[in-house]
Amino acid sequence: MILAIVGRPNVGKSTLFNRLTGTKHAIVDETAGVTRDRIYGRSEWGGKEFSVIDTGGYVRNSEDIFEEEIRKQVDIAIDEAHVVLFLVDVTSGITDLDQSVAELLRKSKKKVILAVNKVDNHSRIIDSNVFYRFGLGEPICISSINGSGTGELLDEIVKHVELDIPPELDIPKFAVVGRPNVGKSSLVNALLGEDRNIVTPLSGTTRDSIYTRYNKFGHDFYLVDTAGVRKKGKVSADLEFFSVMRSIRAIENADVCLLMLDATQGLEAQDMNIIKVILRNNKGLVILVNKWDLYEKETNTSKHYTEQIKQKIAPFVDVPIIFTSTITKQRINKVLEEAVKVHENRNRRISTAKLNDIMLEVIEKYPPPSLKGKYVKVKYVTQLPTHYPSFVFFCNLPQYVKDPYKRYLENQLRDRFEFTGTPIQIYMRKK
């Protein structure tokens, strides 16, 4: 589920985003319209997970904040999000911009949750009653700075959490993702052998995620051509927001993501943002370096290029990297082969007996470092029944096992079993 936080500038959207996601990704400033580096996060409450989009970063950072810009953001949030969280500020009461946003939300058929921010004393609770005028239900009083009321807000949000999966066959979904104009639609057309999707040299031709079934040569899966994730500042705010939300939804619904790069531009910051979204959702990953026919090559060029990519994406370097050209159809078939392999790896199950035979011996040879004179003893390991590889190690002092040793365990699992292209989650539990 995608939850979009909307509202006029400076009501505390980014502060609330940080609290819901448990991060400090959003830049918080008293200046209206401050742009953030990231707008996407994951939140969990009561065992239920959902995505959070902060629309605050899409307001142009200028002295004049126009109502039309706010209207664009709310329009897109209504169109793309499953639930809209309308945030208002109790200290300023109802403004004309608030009224404008509320009018759009009333006309929509989307679920709207009204939250009144900066309610940190009893008198402000009384002041919040003015927002009943919106006709959007009972306002939930919160303070995004100190966290009061956010539990009640999350209780309301998770009531609406449900899987956003199109009514399709139970077959793998491979999403082609990447920045605009790297050749995503051309790849899908080359694989299908037909002009299924519109291809033009213009960035952003694909505005929607297009599901196409591929059923030949012994393969049966859905190919998903997504809108390109755009770099901020180079396109209008509304189109950027539109593109990002569509791509995030496609990634969340996919099993394996084919991240396309432009060989002539390399792995850029926006590509790294996409990789983080993919890994945060525990999806399979194959990296395609497209337009390889246009890249000037020397001896071992592909090897050096691969090393540069792995340096940037470390520590998750166990990922297939394929050099392709959608124009000449270079290595197009290998793309499918690797995507299928990664999907198989993501669904791989290792028996508990085999895991314990191998991993307990590995741990015995190189046990976790002692801490404060205490030694960690791992007694048992098993794989969890999740949609991606996740393992729980039972031990006497799980709090003493730090991230470097967890990475060691992950690397040992990768060395002994085939998990290329898929994230692995390691959990330590007390026994």
C-alpha cells in the first residue's frame, strides 16, 4: 500500500515522514518548500508494512508558493496513492490552501485520513475541532516532533493496508526500471519481438506501468515496463512525482527488477536510489548496462566497468551485470536467463539439517567476536518462510552480534548456496 502525505508547505510533512519511517531521510527546515533527497520510505506497525511518500519535497523551493503547485501534488497523490494522509497545522487554523486541498480530497473516492499536527497541549486539542469543517471525518491529533498521537494515527493507517497486486496469473513479474530514456521500452519490445510499447527518443514517454505476458521458449512471466524515475530539478514537479510513484509501485509488485543503465552515463545517484528501493523491498536485481554498442571500448573494458559498478553498490555485489544493446539485440537472451535464475535464487529453500551441518561448522571456525568478556554461542539456524531468503540464527547473546559478523554470515551463505541477485536478511534471536 502507498500512503501519500499531502498538505500545504510547512505543516510538518517531512517531520512526520521521518517519524513514520524511523529515519532522518527528509530534510526538516522551517523554510517552506525545502526539497529533500528522498521521498520514499517503508513503515511497519502491528506487523503490517506500507510505503510512505512525502510530497513536501516537490514544492518548488522559491519565495512564492502557488496554489496550483499544491493542487498538482494532491491530484497525483489522489490518483496514485491508496490512502491519502492530509496534514494540517493546528497553530494556524484553516487557511485558503488547506481549503483548496480539502475540496479536492472531498471530491475523490480515495480513503483520506485527516491529521492535525503540532497538538502538544490540551488547549490545542480543543482548537483542532475547527477542522471538522472539512467534512473529512474525525481529525486525529498528533505532534510529529514528540510523537504523541502517532500510535493512534498508525492504527488507523494499517486498517487499510492491503496488497496492491493486479488480478493476474501467479507467474513471476520482472520489472524493467531505470532513469528515463535508457531503453526500457526498447528492451521489452526486443524481448517480445514486437512494438508492444511506444518508443520515442523523448524522456518520459512511458507514463504507466505496462504488464505484458511473455510465454515462449519455455518461459512464462510478466514483463513490466515502468515509467522512468526522474532526477529532481530537470523536469516539472508533477511529472517527477508521477514517475516516481508508478516506479515504486512496480518495484513493490515485482519479483525481480531489471535495472537499466545508460553505458555512456554510468551508474548515477538516481540509479543508486532505485537500487535502495529494490533492496529495501527485498526484490531480486539484475543490472543491465544498455547502449553498450555506443561505448568506446579497450581491453578488459567490461571488466573494469563491472568493478566500478560493484564499488558503488557495495556491500551488495553478488548481482548479475549484463552489457546489452537493445538496438543490436546484443545479449538480449542472456537477460531473460539471468532474470529467471535470480527468481529461482530468490525462492530457494535450504533444509534446516543442511543449513546446520554447514553453517555451524563455519561459525565454529570463525565465531562471533567476544564483547565485554562474553562469548556468543550460535546453537541453531533455520530459514524463515518468507518470499525472499531470510535466516534466523539462535544464540545466547544476540545483542552482541554486530553488522560486520552478519555480513560475514551472509557471505558464507552466498559462497555455499546460490543466492546471486537477491538480498539476504540475517536475524539473531535468543535461545
